[in-house]
Amino acid sequence: MGKLPAFMFYPGDWQKDPCLRRCSKAAKGVWMDLLCLLFECPVRGVFVDARGKPWSDEEIAEAIGGDIGANLGHIAELVSKGVAQRDTRGAIFSRRMVRDEQNRRSATERKRKERYSHTRVTPMSVNESESQSKLFVEVEEFEEEKKKIDTLSLSVDQIGHLYPANSHMRGRSLPQVQQDAIAEAIARDGADQVLSGTKGFADKVVNWPSADLRFIPNPVKFYTEGQYLKEPEFWERRKKNGREECAQHPGSRRTQSGACWECYSAKYASGCQPA
């Protein structure tokens, strides 16, 4: 039996990837097949041939075996979910395998220098090393961008679930239209400003009478129009706009405009003119 690829010794580490966990079971199986192929590619971890030409998606799907159409769909899913990436040439690669290979090469080079104090480097190894280093930089840049996206996603989720109208969505994903509106608000005014405005509004709503909760703005409108920038007192005034319990008639009904019916009747006791 031949030597197993290094990643076969820690498959659980690959399953910990949040992006992979979002994929379907079939796509996860295809990813394992892709890892086996990537391990044997001339540039380990990257779907390119010996001349550096990227494999097409169709060639990858055929190499996996089985239903090519289904394989293409799974490959597209893996790329869209961030499990697999494409470099500047359009070649699909595994950032984890590329990083591991770079670390392996660095460790080997370090040990060789320690052993012989100098290393003879051939032109071929120089070109290969430069190509691998360039790809490693691309992986680092991708991971940095991914961190920014993850941070934005966490901020959107925190702000969206803090919004009073979304109290029934605890533990559930926000509608995409809300996520987009919050993300645009963060891009305009910054996460701290949007979070602070949302928290200020939520703190005021806690004290609203239950009958007034229907006046909570639609979340998309709240963030699209920048209503989170209003002072907290603005939302307190909305509660006081004729809708507090009347001190003289606590149990009184309300007019259509929200005024105390008893006070309204006393004011217009003479009919058309105020008393």
C-alpha cells in the first residue's frame, strides 16, 4: 500500500472548516476526492498541469468520475461557499494544502541548511519556489479578505438580532434583504455607529406601551434611511406623542389619533367648539 496523503491523517481538521460545514453532503464527498487529486498535482494543492496551465472545471469533474453534470454543480458549490478558491489564473486550489506545502518546504529547506550550512539550488527549483511563494501570498491575501468578510458577517448578525422587530428570530438567520441593508449602513457609517444607534432605539422600545410596538419601523427602512443616527430622545418623543397612559383617566379608551377619549370629550363638550 502506497503512502497516504498527509491530509488523510487529520480529516477531522478539514471538517472543522465552517465553509465546508455549510455544503451539502455530496459536495463534501466531492471535496475529499478533489483533495486526493490536488495532493498529486505538479504544484501540490493547485489544479495545474506540469506547464502551469489550469485544469478546466470539466476536466476536474471528469477526473473525479461519476455524473459529470452533478460534479460540476458540486464544484461550483465548493467555490461559491469559499471551500475551494481560484487564483489569478483561474486555477482551483486548496488554501490549506498550499499553506501546508509551503510550511513543509520551508521546514525542509531550514533543516538542509542546518545540516550542510549551504544549499545548491537549481534553476528549476528557483522557478518552482517563486511560483509557490507567489501563490502563498495570494492565499494570505485571500485569508485576510475572508477575515474581513467574517467580521462584517458577525457585525450584521449582532446588529440585526438586536433590532426589536427581530426578537422572534433568535437563533435564526436574518432575511437577506435585511443583511444587505445593515451591511450597506455599516459601509456608510461604520459598525460602531450602527450598533450604537440600534442599541439606543432598542433601549427606548423596551419602555413603549405594547399598543405602540406596531410603530417600530421596518428594519430595512430603519437602516436604509439611516434612522439609527437619530438621537435616542427622538424615539422617546414618539412614545410620548399622545400615547402615554392618561394620568387623569388611566383606563380611558383612545381616539383614532391616540388621544385620551375622556380628555377629548371634555374639551369638546359643547359640540363643535372647545368647552
